[in-house]
Amino acid sequence: MRDDETGLTGLADEGLTRRLKALACTAPLHDLDARKAKLDWADATIYQMAEIALHTIDQVTIAMDFDTGAGHDEVIDRLLPFIAQQAPSRMPEEHVRVAKWVLDNLINVGTTDRGFRRVYGSIGPGGYQRRQFDFKLLVELAARDGEVYLRATDEAINVLVGALDTDVESAQIAAEVKLENLINRGRLADAKLAAEQARYRTVQYGETLRAKLDATRRDVRSVDWEREVPELLDSALSHIEARFRAENAILKNITTARDETEDLDKKRRAAELVDIVGDCIRRHTRLQSRLADAGAVFRAEQDRQQFSGPPQRATLDLFGQLLVPTLGLPLADAVAPAEHFFHAAAGITAPVVPSLSSLVSLLLRPAPERDQLVGEIPEPELMPAEVTDKFGDDVWRAADELLDLPDVPRRLSGLLEEARRSRQPGLATLVALRAVHAYSPGVGAARRQGDRQVLLAVDDGTLLDDPEFGGADLLLSTAAVERAGEEENEEVA
């Protein structure tokens, strides 16, 4: 094989890997439509869950800022008009439940790390290998005030624009050039889509910088501030400068097209483009302020992490410093250190009766919404019940015939001998069990069930002489049961 063919094979394999990863990012969205028929609280086949999921990611991405994101309630409120268009005849409560279900599945609530995992194949020096691709679509983060907000990951933004692992700056420049050409040619419908993609790339660029700064605050050594981050900051500032000029020129052309056109549809689309490009300019302004503060963040974190030092805590050898000396003390002297250690190791004891303030706050606390805390409950696969009856129908019928004794009582020993002569397996055991049960018969239950007779057993002191069973040789007989209805009829008569 020639060298150029080897290079083409490597490029083709890399392109295939990128497409497989892009396809994996869309798998959770298709899975929503595959599982919607299994929902037991609504007939969800009318809803297009993948479209609702894309709209959810779109709303979270638009609401994202550099430090915060979108609130759960805010995202659900934005989703309700879109969901109501798909099923206008359904109740609003069902629309809210569908929105929460889609949002929880995009967060992947119910899993340990709330992430998705897909397996794909790649061709390398060792041949075909299967690899795991771990990703997330929406993540929950906590703000400084304790509120939980949502942010879209790079994989989720790539799902929106239809690409994966694209260079942010080159994609942003391409989006801006495409947007400008579409506006100049008057294709405002296509220009709106290009403007939305440019805004997604702007959000993704800010997310890259935010991840670097967050990693610096955790550990300044995990980020290359000598070469990688300075190059990133310089290229980002140059990028923002160029984008400001391009976006202001584009905004001027859109405004002119909006004011000069007489077509109401074009005027409306141009107005929408003005809002989108204006939002891009505002995002670039906030990104520029963060870039200017990045150096100060690095220096402050470097000083804090360098001079704080490791925590100084005295370690205690429980065996050598506590247990061994305590075992050598007299019992009266060893009680005090043992009690101190037990109280410190046992932790805080909850009071039996809470205080008034804690009781009031406990009573006023709202009940948690259980449907947000657990995921979908899988349907169990039920196995058919095993047959637990040891004796068959033929054995029961033979036992009924032997124990039908209306006239003369019989001994248990004789009945067992007759049961063995019939050579039916298990018949003697069933006769013995029913004889023991008849020693204390349920006459009241037999009367309620409408039975005509009941088996009675009496112990007269005779021992049972049998090779298999022991105990008393019971006298067995059947007695007629008087029904409740017959007694009442006789009383009336």
C-alpha cells in the first residue's frame, strides 16, 4: 500500500469516528421516542419527543450566561407553548409532565454520574477496536446563592448545529461569513438559521474559557498557563475584535434591509435577525470582560493555592496511644477515657422531642416532589408460578373416598394399610395429614363454605403401629354439617 493511500485511510477513519460520535450524541433523543409508548400516565404517542428535546437544548443554550444558566422552571415555561402545539386537545397538566419527563431524561436523572455512554468502533494499528464514548447533554450546577441551574454541554450544542469536535473559532468565522452572504442575497430565512448557529458557537467559545477558569480555581497546576492559556486568550481577544467588526456590519445591513423592505414577512424575519445578532454582540462583550479578568484570576489562585499549604492536622494512633494504655489501667481509671472516646466516635444524638423552632420548620417544609427524585420504574419480568401442590387430583379423589366414613368409624392404621394396597404414590401420606388436621376440625369454616360433612378425629389412647408414621391411632369418622340457612328455615317453620 502506498503512503498516500495510508494517509487517506487514516483521514477516512478519523472522519468516521467523528460521525459515529455525532450519531451517539443523538441516540438519547431517539431513545425518547422509542420509550414514550411505555409511559403509563399518558398516551404519549402523539408527542414528538426528539423535537421537544432539541427545543429544550435550544432554550437552555440561549439562556446560558458565562456564570449562570437556565432555571428548571424557566425552561419548562418556555417548552409549554411548543408542546401544546403538538397536542392542543390534552390538558396543561399533561404538557407540564411531558416537559419534566423530557428534561429529566436529557439530564439522565436516576443514574450515578448522570451521563450517557455509547460504544463505537475505530480502526487503528491493532485492527478494529471497540471504544466507549462518555458524554452529557444537560448538566446541573449550583450557583453561589445555592440555586441549581442548567447548562448545555459541548456535545449538546454540537447536536444543535449538526457537527462534533469542530474548532470553535473557525466555525464561528465560517458562520459569520455565511450569515453575511445570506443577508446580502436577501435569503433571510436561511440567514436566521445561520445566525442561530453563530450564536451557539459563541456560547460554546465562552464555555471553553469558563472550563479553563474553573479548572484553575480547583488546581492551578492542571492548566497550562505558560503557553496554552495565553495563546487561547490572545486568539480569543483577536477573535472578539474581528467578530465585533463583522457583527456590527451585519447588524447594519440587517437594519437597513428591515427598514427598506415593504414585505411584512421579510420585515419580521429581519427584526428577528436583529435580535439574534444583538444577542451575539452582548455575549461577546461579556466574554471580553471575562478575558480581561482571566489573568487576575490566575494570579489570585496561584497565590492562594501556593501559600495556603497543606492542612496541618495531628494524627492519633488509636491502637498505640489509646487502646493499649487503656487496657493497662485499672477498671475505675479506664472508664473515663473509654466514655470520652465513645461519645466522640458515636456522633450527635438526635433529641427525642425536637425544639419548637425546628418542629415548626419541619411542619412547614413542603413535601418533596417524588417524580423528580426517581427515574422511570422498569416493568418487572414475571415468571410463571411454579406448581406447589405435591399431590395430584387422582390422589385427592382417592383420599376422599377412603375418608368418607358416614356410618362406622375406622382406625387410622387400617386406612393407611388400605392406602398402601392401592399403590398410589403419596396416598398414605395425604391420608395421615388429613387425619391429623381432622383432630381439630374447622367446623365453623365448613359451615360458612356450605360443606355437607366434615372429617372428625378422636384419640382414645391407642398407639399407632405403623412402619412409616407414629403417634396415636386415631378414630376417624365424618359428621354432617347443618347449614345456617336450613337452621333459620326450621326456626321460622
